[in-house]
Amino acid sequence: SGRTSNEAAFLLQLFVRMFGTNNLPDCSNLCHESSGVGLKQTIGVGKGSVQLDDFEKAEAIFVIGQNPGTNHPRMLTALQSARRRGAEIVSINPLREPGLEAFIHPQEPISTLLGRGTPISTVYLQPKVGSDVAVLKGIMKHVLDAERRNTGSVLHHGFIRAHTVGLEALVVDLDGTSWDAIEEQSGLSEEQIRQASDVYIRSSATIICWAMGLTQHANAVDNVIACSNLALLRGNIGRAGAGLCPVRGHSNVQGDRTVGITTRPAPEFLDALGQEFGFAPPRDPGLDVVETIRAMHAGEVRVFVSMGGNFHSASPDTRMVAQGLARTELTIGITTKLNRSHLVGGREAMIWPCLGRTEADVQASGPQQVTVEDSMSCVHASRGRNRPASPQLRSEPAIVAGLASATLSDSPVDWEALIADYDRIRERIERVLPAFAGYNDKIREPNGFVLRNSAAQREWTTDSGRAEFVPVPTPNIQLPADQLRLFTIRSHDQYNTTIYGLDDRYRGIKGERRVIFMNPDDLAARSLADGSMVDICGPGGRSAPAFRAVAYDVPRGCAAAYFPETNVLVPFDSVARGSNTPTSKMVPVTVTAARGA
């Protein structure tokens, strides 16, 4: 799980690689894997290039495939502040999200009492699901047209000459993409797309943000590359108020990857790890989440250990996942609270409770702290202060170390010594990963420290040594007339797969979750009405029965429903090219009146 600390994650990957495998599937495989792949290809690093203070300096912010009101509420405050100082915000989202239209800050009594929110979006585009590349190419076509009308005043030629390659191929691709194709695929007019482009051209510092609305499509990597192409045209990487910003969810999903939780580790990381700990790490790629599901279903996985998370419910094709888990010999869930995955285990299933982040972690040397890395590459410490729920609870690092010590009889690692003082774990991380130099001193500073980001410094670790423009094809999505493009979403009272309540305040839903948001014309075409009970059928006979249809502002031919309830409809083998991420934001479905309704 992406909430696992750097210290626990580093020990886990060390144990697994000493055991002899790179089988380290993680939640990134389900969400932002596409971001890492696309960014690595274009700017050389699989992380965003912005810092939090860049939002205070941006003149324009693009929010694509993301709903901050539900998924990243604190970001709404940053967007509100940006709008109040005059920044323009372009939102690109199939659903008309109230939180992207106006925001009332709950800590501002006057605004709350008067019900007057701050307008958020300057431009709000609602494209068809799966047409993000078409929209982004349309914006770039307008940028090129403006440059041709005003040569030298729109593109950032100095940046392009000094730092990039591939512009000529991108221009050829954009010129060869017709407006008819863009409008047909996106459902937007050229004039609507021009409004977004005009905002981009007016701005001298633009941040482009996105989340899983871009990363869970068959062409998800292309979506991310298109965002990078757009940013590079005007030099919007490596300067104040500008950059690329994949907005992640879990508190340490980025940090876990940094310290080695990956099925395809870099050779230089394995070299350093092996040298530091005196062993030969395996080099063959491990199984990611989708590959793990396939292997489980084939009976090829004997033991499955889960460090936090909710593997069953977070994964696609949940019925198939349950069948796969049941075919394992042993499942172990290391967790702070129970979830559905703990009821769907192997032939032998264990649940190992552990200390939560808020609980005091006291080891031989005294109270301990752990660290996490956020989406802005900022590493900071976290120290629990609450009395543990039980004196028998162990910390995640202690559990991993104990498991490793019991499993690896000839390990050269003194696991007990590492757990006695977590500073020792961080010292080993620092020796394997030089970016963490001074780790223990830096995390004792009030705000921690920021890991160096080469792209933010305009240093490009790509094959060419430059930032790369990469042309990407425009998808031609054609579905039968009776099918809809379903995309999965969260409710307001939800964090990932954890459901805290049955309300969704921004979208007007009270006391239920089995709802599907549909265009009123799509309801009428199926002889349905707002409130009708319906059954949803997906590819290969997958079904989700007894949902309530809700008329909503969403493009014709598109629909939305909450996960994890609709993960059962997502085929595990429908994945993004290049990242293997499930296509949860583009599921062809049919919607019919519920059986017996």
C-alpha cells in the first residue's frame, strides 16, 4: 500500500530481493504507473516537477481528469487562492463537478453563512470519456496557429532550442490531425477548445495537473505524454509557477517507489543495493498487480503478503481476484484495520495487526519516527504519539524485519539492529540512494527536505539528454449504439476503497452508493428515468445489478459510478499500453432496467 513508510518499504524490498524475487506489486500499478512511464519518456524522471509554492505563482492551472473536491480536498484551497489572485483555471472533466465550479471554504464563516463560494474554473470542458489526447492536441494546434500568426511570440523558442528534441515530428503530427477528428472524438467544438488554448497562451507560467482520469485508459501513457508536449511548447517546466503535476493519493505512494518498491528496478539501484548488503539482487522483472492476478488465477502464486491496502477491492475484476486469492496456499494481511480483502483469503489466511502511524512506536533506542515523500518530492517525518491499541502490536518495520530474520537463515543483515533504531535504516537508505544524503539530519528540520528533481532543474535524463516531444495517436473510439463509456469515481465520504459514509455532498447523493450517473438523453433512449433501478453489464458477461440511475451533467454516451462497487465490471486484462494499468476510466457497458423492476 502507498501509505507504507519509507523505512518499512525499504526493508520490505530488501527482504523480498534477498528472498530472490522482484515480485513487488503495489498500488501505483493501479493508478499513476502511467504517469511515471510517460514522464520518464519525455522529461527523464517519473515524478512531477512542481513544488507547493508554484501554485502561488502560477498564472494558469490546468486540472485534467481530477476532482479535487472529492479526491484531494486540500488542493481546492490552493485553487481558491489562485483564483482570488487572478490566476485562470481550466478544468477538463466529463462530469460537471460542483467543486470545480465554486468552492466555499469551511473555515471561512462569512462565506459559509452566505453560501457564496469562490468561482474556480475559468474554462470548463466536458469531453467524451477517452478523448483526452484529442483535446490536448486541439489545444496544441491552436498554440501552433497562434505562433504562425505571431512568429516568435507564442512558442518558447529559446527553451525549445536549448532543451528539447522532436518538435518537428510533433508539428507534422498536429498538422495531420484534422479538426473534424478532434471534434468527433471529443464531442467539443473547435471554439470550446480554443478557449482553453487562449488561457494557455496568455499565461507565462502554467501548471498542468492530472489524476486517474488520465492514467486509467488504454492510451493512458499517451495522455501523460500529451500533457508533457503541451508544457514543453512554452517552456513550462523548470521555472517558478510552472510544471507537470500528477496528483497522487496515498501519503507515501511516491516514496515507496523511490526506495525500491517496484517490479522493474533500475540496474543502478540493484547494483547499489547489492553492494551495500552483500548479495546479488535478482534482475528479472517481477509481477505487477495485473500479472499477479493472472498468476493467482492460474494457481501459480503460493503465498501472498499484503502490507496494508485492500488488494481485493482496489483491483479490477474483483470476482476473478477473489477466485485467485482462494487458490493461494497462504495469505497474510499486515494491517491497521479490517477490510474486504481479509475475508477473501487463501487456503490458510492470517491477519497481522500492526501499529498505526498515529500510535507511539518505541523500540530499543526509544521512540521512533518514520518518513514519507509526497507528490512534490518533499520528505518529512511522522511520529506517532497515541498509546498503542495493544502492547502486543508491532510496527510495520518490525514485522518485516522479524519475517525476514525468520525466513532468511543466512542473511548478512542484522535485522534486529535496524529495528532498534530507525536512524540505522535511514543510514542504509542514504548509502543506496545518494539523493537522501544527510537523511537523518534533514528530517529533523521543521519541514523536512525536498529530493532533487532533475527535470525541475532542466536536466534531462532521457536517452537524448533533452526533454523529448513525442507525437501520440488520436484514439478512434467507436462503441455500439447501446453501449456507454463508464468511468469509475469516488464519493466525497470515501478515501480510496475506505468508505466513511454513504453521502456524496457535492453531487447531491444521500445515503447510497449503488448509483450510476447518466445523461438524461441516454436515460430517455433506454426508456429509463431519473431514479430508475438498472442493471449494468460489462465486457465478458460481467455484471453489477441493482443500481439507481441518476440524471447528471455528463456527455451523451458516457456514465460514471463509484468504485469499488463497479470494479467488478473492469476486465483485469484490459490495460494501458506501456504501464499495464487497468482501464477503469473506460469500460464499455450496457444499462438496462433492473430485472424485476
